Amino acid sequence: MGSASRKKGSAIRNLLQLEGMSRTALERLLDDAFRFKRDVMRKSGKKVGALRGKAVVNLFFEASTRTRTSFELAGKYLGADVVNFQEQGSSVEKGETLYDTAETIQAMGVDLLVVRHSTSGVPDRLQRYLQIPVVNAGDGSHEHPTQGLLDMMTVLERTSTLDNVKLVIVGDILHSRVARSDLWGFVAMGAHVTLVAPPMWLADGLSQSGVELTSDLSHAIQDADVLQVLRIQKERQAMDGMPSLEEYRARWGITTEVAKRLRENVIILHPGPQNRGVEIDSEVIARTRTRILDQVENGVSVRMAVLTRLMGDNHERE
Ligand code: CP
């Protein structure tokens, strides 16, 4: 798992980022996820029991539907007890710090924390102080590693390899943690990645071997095998010279007209939630080439794989 997650002589402890993960480590997790989907979810009535006696807390300081629910289901399918921490009504409202909150939960005998926070680096900082594994469920604009994994799994279901697959990611690249996890994961797996955004949202720092940055959507999508359409964060409107929603849709939106110019077998992804009629049209979402609900489904298997690897008896040791 991510380099920051390893401690010498101990089991792999955390999943903080896909950056720095080896292809072998990614493939191992993806193989586990496929196994859960094929052999367990469909054959064993969703009850596995591998994590019976374990306790997981979802510590979410940002809204979520897919990630929090699928971590909860994944833990429960594996037999763990899962608690969703709610910031509202907690002692955070009385001024308790993030670290004190996490340490308090750890003291209750919890075995793993799943953390989402609006500030980049929070899961990493917490794991430095805690003795239990931490899984990053999305931190600021840094990474969303389980999203990257489920995106790779969804494509692999169609292509069987990511070698030389052409992935185009369009949207708010500068602020997108999904873009970063996809980028690091897909590149490690042999894919070619193109990042498309309005000029003020292109993150120059991401320019590296195998990654192209452009604002020219029409050119980028010509030979795309996979198109990942990012959510436009409306809260950023008018903050940094962002075009209006209408202008964004006209130049970077995946409209019905734009979709006609995509390759026949293109796989269209969206991490959700979607702004229909802004970054993607409803008509495009409804097409069979769109794998958005496959992404959601695969999120459960991926999170089962991650939880098992971090807490199960057979987790990898260095
Ligand atoms: N893709 C994703 O992170 O969605 P949620 O915010 O609903 O969890």
C-alpha cells in the first residue's frame, strides 16, 4: 500500500494513497476484490465472517453516500461491527479536536478507522498517532484511493488489462482527489492518462511521464478507451475565475453531442454524485456505455478487499 503506510517489520497498516503503490500491490487488492464479487458476494449470501469480532468506525467529516455506505456494507458483509460516526451531535461540536476524537474512538477497542476529511493529509496525520489501521476515504484534494481501485476494477471487467488503455479524465483536475488516485493507479497499471480541464484547473504539477494535460476536450476524447467525468464542485463557482456552468457545459461537458464523437466501445465513468446537465447529460448517463452503477457495485467488493487485507488474519507482511 502507499509508502507512508508501511512500518518496518510490521504488517501493512493503512491505505492512504495510490501514489507510490506497486503494480503488484494494486493487482493483489484488485484480485481480492474480484474474488469477493465473484465467489463471495454472489455465492455466499453476502455473509463471509472473515472479520467477525472486529469493529470499524467510519469517521466522516464530509458528506458521502457511496463511500460511507459501501464501507458500512463491506464491513457488515465481512462480519465486523460497523459504526458511522456523526460529526453533528458529537463532542466535536463542543470543540473536541480531530485527534482527540480519533484517539477516543480507538480507546473503545475499535480495530480500524475509515476517515474522510476536507483537509488533505488528515488520514496520514492520524495514522502517525494511532495504533490501528487508517483508511483514507477521501482527503481534500489529495486522494481517494478506494475510488481509484473501484474505477480500475470497473474498467478491468471490460478490458481484462489496463496496459495501454487510454484514460481521459475531464473536470476540475486541480481540486480532484479522484483524478489523483485514478492517475497514480492507472499509470502504475500501464495505462496512458490524459487530464482535461479549463486552463485554471489544470494542475501543472501532475505533468509526468505517461500523463498529458490539455484543455482541448475534442482532441483528447478522439481515441479514449475510458472517459472519467468528474463532478463540478459548484461551491467553487466564482471563486477563481471559473467559467459559468453554461460555459463549462459548452466547452467541457459530456453532452449528447459530444458523446456521439466518442469511440463505439468507450467506457464512461463518473465517481458521483453527478450534476446532470452540467458535466454530463442525463441522456449520456442512461446509455449502456456508462458504467456508473458498476462503479458503485464494485465499491463494495473493493472495500471488502481493503478491510480484509488490513484486518484479516492473512494480511500481507513485509
Ligand atoms: N465517489 C464518492 O466519493 O461519492 P460519495 O461522496 O457519495 O461517497
